[in-house]
Amino acid sequence: MTRGEADDRTLGELDQLCRGLDGDQALAARPLALALVRHRLDACRGRGTLPDLAAFEGLPLGQEAWRELREEYGDRADDALRARLRDPVTTWTEPLRLALAVGADGGPGLDEAMKRLADALLHPERRDCAQAVQVLAALDHTPFTRRVLRLLLADFTERKLDRLRALADSPQGDWLRRHIDDAPLTVRLAAAAAQWHGPPDRLRGVELFERLTGLLSNRRVEDVRTLNLLWRIVWRNDPPDRAEQPRVARLCTPRLIIEADLGRRITGWLREPDRCDRELVDFAREMRKDPKLGAQDRDTAELLVTAQDLADGRLTVSRASVARLRELGRKVSPLGMVLRKGVDERVGRALAGANPLDVCESHGLQILVAAGPDLLGAYRAHLLEERTRDRLERELPGRPAELAAYYHVWRPRKRHGVCADWRDVAAELLDQVLAPVLAHLDDHRLGQVATVLRREGQDVQEWTAWRHRIAQEQS
């Protein structure tokens, strides 16, 4: 069909005829339908206007014909769109719609239009932002809108993050929220933060951080990129308030915080914790791996982890471990009250659970005789547990070296440097833990204990006098 062979009325009737066909008839009419489309597109070309392929969607063209038409006319539509981009944003709607209709995806005109629309959205203080939203709303083209929203993250910076929040706070924020499901995660998080930061929620700090994690796929921060993004949204470059820091670590993990190079932002939790629990120890264990951690914080973390490992038996009580413990204690002194109490309790449990021979060999006794109430309380409590007392009463008669070591640790001392609290605890442990063992010792075993004491240079007469006093009290 060539121009002039049929009048407009005839062409219209043929168009309606083709649209009413289906099945084999529609298949047979494909050449006629394609000829009608080409005739009208050529007419558009003669008038210098853009073709609108959307007007032909009801014709039985077939996929191959549509592909040919888009290839043939797409470049023309994209070139025409690019020329119109010199005009005000409000004039872009129709050329954009036509370029999309002919499948001009990937053309320079469409790419430039998307970039300029995205840039306009990132400047909500300018008139172009409202005009860009007006164009996108008029187009109502979901794939195109989704691509523009993705471009908001190109060359992403903290400044862009602020602009995203400003967009969400602007009058155009309503449009953004209507399309939020089509937006990338970063845009969704920034928009949600802007919404929840304002009334009625007015969320700040860890409350906002926790609410935002609910938008993540597993409702938990699981990778460094997302953690850094959330951190910038909520705190920028500032640390969370000290009281919030444990909750932040629970919402992801201490290890992830360290991997994101954010561990030093929450070292306040390590220095001044509200309580010295397993979460704090886990955090301290990870913090030791941070190469940028300051010496004081590193020593504090090392002290807490060492005390925990001694208490758990992961680290044995030895000269090396006790020396390291005491060295770290000197370096970080003075500790805050909560942290000092936590360390002392762990060291007390460790010394109480250790073999008394190791306590003597490691100079652990030097820690005990000068210890404060928290360490001594944990030490005393462990040894006075019924299960511990029963075990020692059962095992010590056959272990003269350990029995002698317990006596050496707990025997009365009045020299300088021995605190009154230790003297009271030692006296109680002698009477409550060691004295019941004496009833199970015959002369042979008593002789073995005396031999051990003599070999170690201990006062055997003092041991004998104590035994006789216990015997008289028990008779």
C-alpha cells in the first residue's frame, strides 16, 4: 500500500476490520495490518512528527512485526526526544511516551532524560523537582520510573543520602512513597528514615535503626554495605549514645560491626558497660581484631577476654596467664566499677576452679591475698558450693599434694599486704572445706601430706596444730 492509494475513510475501515479478527483470520491479516502501520508511520515522517506505536497495539501484527517496527522507528523517536530535552521539563512527557512506545531503550536521548529527571529529584528545593514528578506521574510507566529511581544511587555519596531524605520530606515525598516498592533498598531506607524521623513517630538513634532493619529481607543487618548505609542514615559520622550501643550490636553482630570498621564508634560500651555479660565479652573478643583500636581499649578488651577464658577453662591458670592478667590489670587501671567487678568475678571463679597446685605455681595467691570483695566473693562462693565441697571431700584424701596446696593457700597469714577480707575467707574455707577432709585421713595419708609440706618448705608444726584444733572441735 502506497500513499494516496486509499482515502482516510477506507484506511479507517481496514483498521477496524483488522482489529476485529482472531485465530487464522488474524494471522492472514498480518501483512495488511503491517502495511496500514507503515502507511501511517510514513505519513508521520512526512509531517515531521513522532510515531505513536501505542495506537497500533490492537492490530494483529505479531512479535516479529513489532520488533521490525521498533528497530526501524526507535532511533527516530530517541533523536526527537533528545532534541526536546533543551526545552522545559514539563514539555518532555509526550516525546518520552512516544520514545518508550517505540522501544527506544538504550538510546542516548532516553538515557539523558532519565539522568536529568533523577538529578531533578535530588534537588527538591528547585522547581525542576516538582516538574520531574509531574512528568513521571503523567507517563505512569513503571519500568521507566524504576530506572529513574535506580539512577538516584549513581555515584552515591553521603550528600546524596541527605538529598534523598530531603526529597522524602518535600511535597514530592508523597509521589516517592507511592512508588517506593519500585525503588532500590537505599531509597526505601532513606525515605522511611525521613518519614519516621518526623511526626508522629519522631524516632532517633537506635529506635530508628531498629525500625529500619525491619525493612531488610531477614529483618536483620547481615552485610557490611547495608550496615554502613544504615549507620550513615541514622548517625552519620557520630557514635550512638553509650546506652544504645549494646542494642546496636544485637541488631547485627559485633563481628559485622568490626568488619564495617565501626567498632571504634561503640567502644564506650567496652569502657563503661551497664553490665558485664557474655555479649560484652563477645564484643571485646572481636574488638581485639581491629587493627586501628587504641592501646588502652585493646588492653581493656584483652583483660576481659583473658578473665573470661580463665573462668571457662579455655585458658589454664599458669605463670604466663596470671602474669599476663596482672600486667593487663596494671595497664588499664583504674577500671570502671562494672567492668572491674566483672573481671574480678571471673578471675575469682578461675582461681577457685583451678588445681591448687597451679594456683601456687602461678603466683595466683598474690592476687587472692590482696583481692577485693567481688573477686573473693566469687572465689568463696564456688568453693562453698555443696557439689564442690562433696567432690573435694571425696577426692582430696587420695591427693596429698593438692590437699597440702589448699592448706598452703588458706593457712593464716598476717604479713603486710594481706587484706582482712582474705583472712576471713581463708579461715572460713579451712573450716568449711578442708576440715571435713581430715576425717578421711589415716596416719599414712597424714604422713604423706606432712612430707609434701616439708618438701615445699612449709611449716609442718602449723599444719599439725591446726589438725589437732579441728579434731578437738569435732570431738
